[in-house]
Amino acid sequence: MKAVHTDSKAADDSESKTGGQAVIEGVMMRSPVSTAVAVRTAGGRILARKLSMSQLTDRGGIWKKPVFRGAATLIDTLRLGMKALNWSAEVADRSDDHVEKEKKGGSFATFLSTAFAFLLAIVLFAWLPLHCSKWILESGSAAGAGNQFWIHLLAGLFRIAAFLIYLGAISFMPDVKRLFMYHGAEHQTIHAWEKGLRPLPEMAVGQSPLHQRCGTSFLLLVMLGTVIFYGVFDSFVVLLTGANPSALVRIIYHLPLIPLVMGLSYELLKLADRHLETSSLARALTAPGLFLQKLTTRRAGLPEVEVAVASLWVSLGRDPGPEVDLVEEGEIPEEGA
């Protein structure tokens, strides 16, 4: 049996704050050094690569300032996450038909499906909850400024309920279960890494699949933040204009404000993370996100954790070991090569 020990070097402040996301049969890890993704192929091999992309957070200036840095971090993470997800999908589906379809305009089909998913998300999680809340609370009468908070509170409850129902429904799908397991592997690996535990894969298996810095917690905090922010904002709109904008009009001027809400939520979550050990308020702030992660994570075993560890090592510029095949951008080795 291998000896268990801690490695203070692994938990160095310059590298310890890592994060990531689950992809198809793999994990993307983003560290202060770089970003990487690792996946396990159908043949059992682990492929890993670094992800390179021009990022807002690298430009400095306003993107390093509070609130703006939160929006920049989220935008960069979404772009890197999509790139990692696309690569993991290519690894998972390498048939000739898939390659031919990519050559004949798969990128356009991907754009259409992404646009449709974005539009559907706006309808289900933005317009519909707000429209129903206005219909219930206004009953056809003109809205008062003092009524806006309650409209957004009810809309927020509808939005969160719809989100929970959606997560509960898809959690029964086998592919989603695997995705949630790799989500757990990401968190388990980060826990073991931040504690400096060794050997990392074996020790990560016993760690919790829940983590306070998870993007799921951030997403829930944004949902709650929109209740307060949009409630106050719409109160001023109604007070100053005397108008009662429809749900569609509100969505149009709410959308440009989302980066601001996300930036504020990021700063709040960052502040809570620094005081988790000393503040009950900080722990209470992250508690709803931890509850939500019980739907979006599953405890991972050693095979999944090994992939997450490989992604972590590559993101930190360290040797992931002989069992991991490092590949260049656009390269997907054939099985058995």
C-alpha cells in the first residue's frame, strides 16, 4: 500500500486556486498557469492537451478591476469550456461519418443548435417566469414601482424551480450521469490538490464531490442576484417613466445587464471563499450552491479521477505520467497508435 502524505508545494498559493468543468468522458482544468483538458477514450487511453485562446483577463486594464474581472472570467471560462467540450466530443465520436459531416458544414449545424439552445433558455428561464409573474401579480392593472421586487421574487422562484426540475429530469440519462461523475471527479481532485494529499489519484477518490467554488454555486447566486438587481432596476424604470414594460421589453434591456450581475455575484462568491473558515455568513452564502451540487455531481471512482488528475497536471505544466498521451491542438491519435 502506498504511503499517504501531504505535499506543501502542491498547495502553493500561486497554483492552488484551480477550477474546471466536466466534459464528455473527461475534465477541463483551469489553473493560474494554463488551461488543459483530458479525456478517456473508448479504448481506455487518456488523451490530454493544453487549450490556448486569447482571453479578456490577459488584457489587463478594466478587465482586472472588481466586477469587470468577474464578467471577464465567466466569458473566458465559457469560451474555453466550449472549446474543451467540442474536443471531447471529437474524441468520443471519431467515425468516418462524423468526420465527413464536419467537412460538409458541421460547424454551421453546431452554430444553429447553439443558437436554438440559447433562445430556448431565454424563453424558458427568463421570459416565461417573468411573464407569468406579471400576469399573476398585476392582473391586468398598471404596475407600481413598489410591486417590482415581488414580481422578480416570484419570477426567481419559478426560474429556480424550472432549473431544478430540468436538472432532475436529465440526471436520469446515462450520458448525463457520466458527465456528473466527471464533475465529481473534478471537485474531488481539487480538494485533494488544495490539501496537498499524495498520492493524488488515490486520495482524491475519498474526497467530497462538492466544492464551494463550483460554477453551479455561482449560477445559483446569479439567479438569486437577478431577483434583487432587476427588482430595484425595474422599480426605477416604472417610477421614472410611469410605464409598465412587457416581459419581452424587460428581457431586451435586462440581457445587457447580465455581465454586471455576474460580476457582482463573482465578487460576492470570491469574498465568501476567503472567509469560509471564519464566517458563518460566508458558509450560509455557499450552502444553496452545495445543495444544488447534489444534483449535478456524483462521487467518482479511480478511473474518472485519474482523468481529472491528468488534466490538472497538464494545466500546471507538470508531467502527467507515462499513462497519459499528450496531443497537440487538432490532433486525435487513432486507437492503438
